[in-house]
Amino acid sequence: MSLNPSKVAPEPEPEREAGQGPGSEAQGPGPERESGPPPGPGPEPEPPSAAGQDWEPERGRKPGPSAEPSRGPEAPPPPPASRSENLLAPRPRCHTNCLEALLSRAFQRLGRKVGAHPWIFLLLPLALTAILGTGLMYLPRDGEEDLEEQYTPIGSPAKAERRFVQTHFTANDSLIFSISRKSAEVPYASVLVVSNTETLLEPDILEEISKVDDAVQALTVTQDNGTQIPYSEVCTKNQGSCVPPNPLLFAWKRNKGLNLRTITFPIYSLAGQIVSLANILGGTVLGESMGPSQLLLQAKAMRLQYYLETGEGEENERSKAWMIHFLMKVGSLEESLALKNIQVVYFSSLSRQLEFEATSMTVVPLFHLAYLLIILFAIVSCYRCDCVRNKMWVAVFGVISTALAVVSGFGLMLYVGVPFVLIVANSPFLILGVGVDDMFIMISAWQKTSLMDSISERMSDVYSKVAVSITITTVTNVLAFYTGIMTSFRSVQYFCIYTGTTLLFCYFYSITCFGACMALDGKREVVCLRWLKKPETPNQKCSSLKKSCCLPGSSLQDEYKADIHPMNLFFRDYFGPFLTSTKSKIFVVLLYVSYIITSLYGCFRVEEGLDLRNLASDDSYITPYFNVEEEHFSTYGPRVMVIVTEVLDYWDKDARQKLEKCLADFENSEYVDENLTEFWLREYVKYMENLRQDINDKTAFLSNIPTFLMDFPLFAYDINITSSQEIICSRAFIQTMGISSSTSKKLMLLQFRDMAEKCEVPLMVYNSAFIYFDQFSAIVENTVRNVIVASAAMFIVSLLLIPHPLCSLWVTFAIASVIVGVTGFMAFWNVNLDSISMINLVICIGFSFDFSAHISYAFVSSSEPSVNRKAIEALYLLGYPVLQSAVSTIIGVCVLSTAKAYIFRTFFKIMFLVMVFGAAHGLIFIPVFLTFF
């Protein structure tokens, strides 16, 4: 929806001279007609098109009856004006920029050529679509999508930290496996077992868990070539044996007489070895303290983690094949093993990828439904009882034209090599709703042309009127999308590139392909009009082809009659006067205050970041897995590396004290369990004290490290020492806790990095999960930056194409108000601020511009004498197109509300909020607020 804003309100017409006939005012650039709509019923002056085309006399018309008959004597006089309305406001002297005139002239020439050669302008875009459409063969077939690459920030600190860890610490853990020392995620299969009783620390329940463990380890994959892959060949090994999925269960299976009443948590001494049970047992109830731990009274859940080997090529493929087999079989274990005391949920490191890709297939049928709904809406919107001016078949082709733009835009992007990611599948729904707006504009402008003019003249007139209208809509929307390329998330970049480019194709096809269709339909109008005017005789029969071209009726309408939509009359005669009454204004102000307070409250409750469980559909098996993990295993988070990044004299007492002070700061954090810190230097100090060696002597310190590492081989992975006995870097490990929410994850990450930066010793913190945690801090920064840049672009566009300072201020106000409202109500609708919702916040800037700019400019450009009548005139001219634009877009995305995937439902929710709040500002808030100034 848009309007040629420079011509909303023409100059007032001087009084007609006595001898002037009613037909004369339709000719030439002579006396100008009256600007405002009469307030009462009766024959109406012709409004601009439903999309807000120019309202000015047609030039070059043949003499004929006036398209705008004057008010008849039966019309009642307008109501008396109030005292305030008698104060005539001076007409603002606003001159459009030369850009508007240039566009209008260029479009006028283009329209004349389209009208003269419609088949060329119809077939060439179709041929272009056929060529570019072949690019769709590059759509990814396997569906593989790197989630980390697409949904984590580009150049995030965690990625640089990971490179440092991979460069400076060995990854050879063939002898001793430690998951906390891995720099990247290890392939794994996970089973969470939940007891149906208060605790699973009972022999009969552990027996059932043992059955599950045995069944999983017995899974064997048979490949197409007959090769079998048992678990024992793909498992991660520790000293030649598969790493136990749960050390406590492993110890109980080896010794079923193990006393389950003496287990301590979170640290347990098992056969002389210290074992951390922090992320192994969940739903714990603790008793009395026993040193750094407490007696474990109850445990509701247990984790079985099956780590698989990593490598290149065949090793990875074998692990992947076993994981897929695991996912196919483990779901039926509960039934096949007749488990009575436990419930089983499962997951794998491959699950997010597989489930994410599966969601893309669920949206294909919805696109067909959306297409059908848009066609029906277009038919209803453009249907007329006048068989000559009826445009429902043209509207159907307008929807087809939008579909052609999708094919061309997507095909071109795939040819260029822009990756097609899952959220791009949202784009056609949005384009389908937005792309038809230009169609409504052009059809509405065509309805205002004279049937007596030639096709070329009518097309020239239509194009000159819609030049600024559709250009400003396209420019604002495309700019809003292209500013999204600045974001740090590749998925958002690709979505914005696809959508922005496709909207350009919508614009191009509207002025070529669809314009040609209108010209051809104009020829149908001429044929139909001749057929209706032709006198019937008993010997004359009309061909069935002519009859079909004139459906749905055959009544001859006055070709000069003004085509005023009933919705325009509704906004002028009912809605406008109601809205501008004193009581309504008070109510609107109170409503807006409530809206803005509620929105601001919601803004402080918005969760940040993309919950990875939302990448799958609602009925996916990973949803119950994450639910159990959140309920029973949320106390402890990942183990974080605290890395000394530079050479340090560890034998120097002052250096050790500085390092210990920094480590103590970490341990004193509310996000750290100080009893679970693991640091080689602390153990080495104890080791040297037992040997009665001087820890402060450099020679003694360095010479004893090799023997220390032989006794504690796991620490060999934590010290990077050169052949010249120089320790380049080393690391400690801290156990995080209390970070179940996205907010706590962000605060923890920021706090840790701040502590590391303030430490006198150069430190770095890292865990592979930080790759995803970085989005929590980056999402707000990216959103704010994109919104500011897009808003600035909209402001510049408003000054160039509708250069009125007051109008630009109201546009800025509306954009800010809609963004606040959408962001706030996201929290109430359980939508996080993530890369997906960030796209929509950028989108809402363009729509906020469309809804507000033209309403406010129609108001300030009106020649009506009072502010209330100015508001009524603005609504009369633009109320229906604003509503039409909002409804068409909502219809385009409403089918996504039924999707089973969070990504698609989120897109619908935010677009719905954008349309409702944008239309509310354009139709309610801004018209009322303008009357106060």
C-alpha cells in the first residue's frame, strides 16, 4: 500500500462561472476541482484509487459527462462547523522533489509503451522467469545445513577462543578421554532415564537402566554393502575400552553390592578415583555435608552418554550411520524391554540437524494454501458488478505475477550461489502478501481512467499516477531488508538478500508483465462494451467467447460513472467522524497510553537467544528430551576452561598469587561451584610439597613436571610445554551452575570475560557451548543497529519523496512506536528475541513507514479548514488501502500459524503484530494525534 503523496490534496477550485457546464470540468488542465470530500451522502466526488493515486483532473480527455457530478439539490447541507473548525488553517505550501516529477514522466512513457505493445512486455518477463527459474535446480536436495554457521554470530569471540584452544592444546586423547577438554562438540548419543518412583537409586530400577544400556551398546548397523558397524567399533575409547556412558552405573554393574546409601554428590570417590556426578545424576535430594559434597538421598534421573569417535572421512560416516540407527531403534526400547519403573527419552548430536531439516518439508503444503487464500482475497477485493470494469481475473494474474517474481528472485540467488537456508522458506509467504499491493494500486488507478481513451493513453495515465506510489513502497521495503545484510547472523543475511531481491522482481514484473495484462484486459473492456451496446435482434447471437469475457454480468454501466468503493464511504461517513469526536479522542489517548506502558513492560521481559529445541517441530522426540533435561539437569552447566594464554613464571610466588586471586574471583561467582574446580597447578604444588621440593625454584619446578604428568596423565592435556621446558599456556576448569535461562547464560558469559580481562595474568575463558551463548549478547546489539540504520534510511526516503518535516517526524514516531509494541508483545506471546524475530523487527520498519507516512502527509497537505476534517479526508483517501495492505499480508502469513515448527509460527506471530499495530497507528492513533497539533 502506498500513495503518490505529492498529490493527495489538489488546489481548491475557484467557483464555476454561470455558463460553465458540468461536463467541462473533466477537460484539460483548466479550473481545478474542489479538494475535499463532501461530508454528507449523495453523489460523491471521485476519490483517488484505493491505493491513494493522484486526485486531479484527467488530461487529454474527450468531452463527455463529468466523472464527478456536483452535489444534487437533495443532498443535505453539511453540519455546522464548531468554533475551532471555523478557524481556517493555512494551506501548507509543500512542493514535491524533482525526483517525483522525473519518476512520473519516466513511468508515463513506460505506460504508453506497455499499452502499445502489451504482448512484448508480457512474454519477455515470462521468458526471463523461465530462464531464471532453472536456478531452482540448485536448491539443496540433501538439506544439510550448518546450524553453527547460520545461527551463531559471525566473528564471535568464542570462535576465536576455540581456534586458540585447538592450536595450543593437544586433541590426541586416544589413551585418556575427557569430554571437558574437547574444543568442539564430540558426536554422541544420549539417553535420559527418569524414574517413576522418588529415586532410581534402587537395585530393581538400576537393573532396568542396565537393560537399556545393554540394548544400546548391542545396536549394530548393517550397511548396504553388508558391512556391520557395532557400537564397540565406533565408541570413544579410554585405554582400549569404550568410555562408560555413566560411571556410577558402570560401577554398579561390576559390583551390584555397591552401597547406594553412601554416595556423595556432586563429588564421589569411586574405587579410589574422584568422579564428578554433576551432570550425570539429576533431580537430586541431598542430605548432610560430607566434606566438599553432601550425602545423596535421592536421584530422580540419570544420563547415559555414548560418545563416538571423531576423525576424518570414513570414521565420521561410520559414527553418523550408527547414530542414525540409534535414533531409529531407541524409541521402541521402552516397549520392547517392557520397562515398568523408568521412562526413556533420547537425543544425539545429529538430532538438531536432522529435525531442523525435517521441518522444511512441513511448510510446503502451507504455501499452496496461502496462494489459494491470496487469490480469493484478490478476487473479492477487485470484484465489481460492472461486467466491463470487473477485474477479478486480472487480480488472479497479479497473484501469479508475484509467484513469478518468487521463482525469478530465488532462481537468480541460487545461480549466484547465495545459500538457501531454512528460514528463507518463510520468504514466499511474506512476498505473496506484500507483492500484491502494487497490483491493487495499479488496478485502482486503472478504474479511474476513462473508457473513451485509447489503451496507450489509459496506461500512460495509470503509470504516471502510480510512479511514486509503488516506487516508495518498494524502496522502503527493500531498504529495510537490505539493511539486514549488516547483521552478524548469516541466516538473517541470506533471508534479507532473497526477500529484498524478490521484492525488486515484484516491482519489475508489476510495471511490465502485470501492466501488459491490464492493457490486454483493457482491450477486453472495449470488446465487452461494444457487445453490450450492440442492439440485439432475433437473428443476432453473441458468441460464447464474448459472453465469457464479460462475466460475471451483462448489465451496461455508465462508463463515466465514478468508481467509489463502499469502504471509502465507510471511512468518510462513519469511521472518520466517529474517530474525531471528543469522546473517541479521549479513549484513543487512553488506549495508546495503555498500549505503550504494556509494550515497555514487555520489552524488559523478552528472552534473548534461539532455544535450540525450537529448531525442531513440536512433535519431535527432542522436545521431551530437552524438557527432562531442563527439569532435572538444569542445576549444573558446562565446565569452562580458564586459560592462561601467555608465558608465565609459574614458579614465581607473586605470579602464582596473582593467578590464584583471579581463579578465586571466578570461584566466588554465583555461577560457579567452587568445590568442582580442577587446576593442575594446585595439584602440582601439593605434589612438590609431598616431595619436599622448593616450588619457587625454577629448576626444581620444571624438572619435576614430567614425573608429575606420569602420575597424573590427564593434566598432560592442560599444559603446553615446549622441548625447552617453557610453559606457553595452561588451563584450569571451573564448573558452572544456575544458568538454565538465556539471560543467566549471557550474564555468566559477560561476567567471565570481564573477570578474565581484569585479571593481571592474561586469561581466556572457553567452552564449546559459548559458540551458541554468544548469540545472547550479539542479538540485542545487532537488532538495535539494524533498526537504527533502517529507520535512518526510511527518514531519508521520506525527505526525498515526501519532503515535509512534520510528516517525517510523524513517520519516525510511528516507526519507534510500532517497534516498541512488537518487541513488548513478543514477550507475552512467548517469542524470544533471536535471529528469526530480528528479521521481523527490521521488516516492521518498512511497514510502519507505509502505514504512517502517507496518512500523515495526506493530513498536512489537506486544504480542509479544520483539523478534524483534515483527518477525515486522510482516512477517506487512505483508510481502505491501509486496511487492504494489512489484510493481504496477514492472509499471506496466516497459514504459518498452523505450522508445527517454532520458526514458522514465530514469523506469523510477529508479522501479525506488525500488521495490527501498523494499521492501528495509521488508522487510529496518528489521525487522532495529528488533530492535537
